[in-house]
Amino acid sequence: MGRYAIREDDIKLFEVLTDGLTAAAGVGFFTQHPPLLAAKVAIGVSLAKLVRALMMRGVLLDRDTIHVLTILRCNAAAPRDPGLSPEEVLHIVQRTKPECDINWVQQRLDYLKDVPTRDRGNAKLASADPCGRWRSHA
């Protein structure tokens, strides 16, 4: 979303919704309140958990780093895709930024493999396989 990125596995949307619906069913069963109110409260709590995860695990990236991440995301999206080498990323980047070199690309790739998050952890938004081919995890 814009310049904001988060690992795919840090967004557990399905789990949040199922937790909310499960909690809604439980709250409706044990209280005298109408089931609709219980469902709204449970789903609201679940969405609050999702927003908190987004805020704590998401990172704000500069335009150049987002550019490299987007290239990885669009060209190596499926698990069976072979990924991209830094040279292939550079070739794509140079279509719009001809002044860039391999060091420019490698700096951004290195940053994406260990980005600090607000919860004092790190997010691995991209990684290279043993052959040096990169893929996105965002």
C-alpha cells in the first residue's frame, strides 16, 4: 500500500476473521445481548488486532526500495517462480532509472532482507536462495 510494506505471513486476515466470528458466536451464546451486537464487538476486536499487527510489523520504505520490492513482487510472485538475480532487477530498474548500477540494486536488496520494525524486530521482506535469486515476501 503506497510506500508501506508488510510480510505476507504477518497479515493473518483469515485468522482474524475466524477468531472474530468464533468469539462472536461464544459471546452471543453466553450473554443476553442480541447476537448482532455480540458479532459486531467480536469482529471489532479482531480488526483492532489486525490494525495493531499492521502498525507494529509494517515498515515505511523509500520510493527506490519500494520500486525494487515491487519488481520482485511482480516478477517472482508464485512459489514456483525462479526469482530474480540482482542483474535482472537492475535491467528492469534501468528502464526508468538508467543511472542506477548494480551497487544501487544490491543496497536495496540487502536492506529488504532485514528491515527493522516498530516492535523492535525485523521483517524479511525479500530473500535470496542459495543461487542468489531474490523473491519478495511482502
